[in-house]
Amino acid sequence: MTADRPVLILLNPGPVNLTPSVRQALTGPDLCHREPEFAELQERIRQRLLEVYGLDAERWAAVLLAGSGTAAVEAMLTSVVPRLGKLLVIENGVYGERMSQIAGIYGIAHAVLTYPWGHVVDLAAVEQALAAEPHVTHLAVVHHETTTGRLNSLGDLAALCRRRDVRLLVDGVSSFGAEELDFEGWDIAACAATANKCLHGAPGVSFVIVRRDVLEPRGRTLYLDLATYCRVQDARSTPYTQPVHLYYALDRALAELAMQGGWHARHSRYRALAHQLREGLSALGIEPLLPEGQSSVVLRAYHVPASIDYTTLHDALKAQGFVIYAGQGTLTRGIFRVSTMGAITFRDIERLLAAFRHVLGKE
Ligand SMILES: *Cc1c(COP(=O)(O)O)cnc(C)c1O
């Protein structure tokens, strides 16, 4: 391995391959999190996170946490829903189900609308559920359900929420930075996300973009309480030790995103990579799980070809330098997933397709 070439191309949905300069940033100087240099770094990251979707710092806060994406989702649900509030959780994959699990553990009143993994969320059913549950104050939904690659229709759900005065909480962990998130237009109350998916940072830092007027101390959790983090971060400090080197990497990754043209440009690039892959796999008779237009640009699920089992496919591709990702739960055997996040090139996809041809004996 050379300094700027990873041994393995990661096609799993995070952590992603880093660019050489983001990797280099990880070796930045040791820094005390109580010193002004840290305050500046943290402030710059918070500002850059808001700039990804052009948000006004008066109305919105980016609250930084140490932890993976799940920490941000858990912080969002426990910190935003009031004691007397009630959540409606939409499930059509692993991550929607995880939100219900979090609500259950913390005793947050919640109702659940469940669809089989990968199925489209039926808007009429959501409308009915909101009518049948008049005490619902918040709706929680996964934007991009990484379980299957399905992009849930946030704009339509937002319109339903607005009509019923229900606040919208979004798990944007695998979409923030590469898919459209119209925070103002869709009246999003909070959105949880992470450094190491579409933003191309290193794993271990996550964040919640939250509308300032929905943040109040809720007293459900000490470590994940967003109101505390926000208050202290606004005062240019941090309540607990932060992973300084991961902050350097995220700062650099956000600078690169901006230089490359922001989320629109990243969206286009992912889409082109995903298209190249889809065409190439289709020529090998490997078909996608979802029809074109229903998947995110971030990740696509494909049926495992009949001639091979998943583990053999995975191991053979890995031997050639590529890590694909298994399905989860009931989809473990039938599908594999390929994400185009991270420092991946068209040449990498070309080589991946050659590896598929080799493994399937179709050279
Ligand atoms: C990756 C992911 C998460 C969080 O996973 P972590 O392993 O905690 O980073 C949550 N929601 C979605 C939609 C994800 O893709």
C-alpha cells in the first residue's frame, strides 16, 4: 500500500475510501479540546455543515457528536421529541426499525407504520395513520433506506406533516451531502447524519442539523443530549472530549466537497458511477432490486446471480481488491449492495466490472 492508494476499494455504505488529503489531515497536530485552536476548528466545521444545504446559522445549528450515525439518530429522537410528544415511525428497512427500537428503549410514545423492506411508503396510509393517531407530534423517517437503496419520498411526507402540524425528523445518515434535502421547504425539524458516508470523512464523528427553536433540554440522556451540546458548542467549547483528529479529517472533507461543487456535484458524480455500474452488471445478467428512479444515487442493491452464492462472490471480488456489501436480514442471501460513496473513480468501476466478469467466468 502506498500512502495515497488504498489496498481495497470499499463499496460498502461507509466507512468510505478517503482522499489522500483527508487521510493526511488525520495526522494533524495534537490539540487540546479546551484551546482556541480547537474552538476554531469546531466552529468552521459547524459552519461548513450548514453551508452544504445553505442554511442560516441564526435558525439552524449543526451539533457535532463523537459516535457513529446511530449516535446522531439516537440523539435526535431523544432530544427533540418532548416528554408529552408522540412519534410516528415509518419503517421500510433496517434503519427505520432501529428508530422504533430507540423510541422503545427510551420509553418515547410511538406508533409504527411498517412496510416490507424495500417497499415504497404508501402516502395514503401515512395520511390515515396520522388521522388515526391525532396525538402524533413528530414523524420519523429514513431518507435513504440503505437496506435496499430506496430513496423515500421526503417531499411528499413533508407535505403531509405540514398539513397536520407534525414535525419531521429525518435519518439522513446515508443521504446528507449527495441527495436533495430541502430543510426550509420541507419544514425539517432535525436531520441526523455522519462524517463517513456521503461527506467522505473518517468514521467516528456524527452530527444533527437541528432547527434551533425545537431544541430544549429533555433530560432523557446525559451524553446524547443535543440541547447541552448545542449550548456549549455555541459558546465555542465542548461538553466532552472530542475526536480531534477526526475533526481535522471532516473539516478537510467538507472543504473538498465545497471545492468540487457541493452536494449537487456529488449527486451527479454518484449518479454517473451508479449508472456505469448498472449498465455493466446488466450486460452480465445481474439485475437491480429496485426499478430505476426509485433508488438513491448513493447505493444500489442487486440480485445475486443464480450461478454463485453471496459469500463466494464477496470473497472472490475481495481477492481482486473490491469489498461489496451483503444484504441484511431476510435479504442476506438474495442481494448484494454496491455504494459509490467515497474516493471512487470511473476506472475503479471499470476494474470492478472486469473482476465480476472474471469471477463469473464471462471473460
Ligand atoms: C449507516 C446508517 C446508519 C448508522 O449506522 P452507523 O453504523 O451507526 O454509522 C443509520 N441510518 C442509515 C440510513 C444508515 O445508512
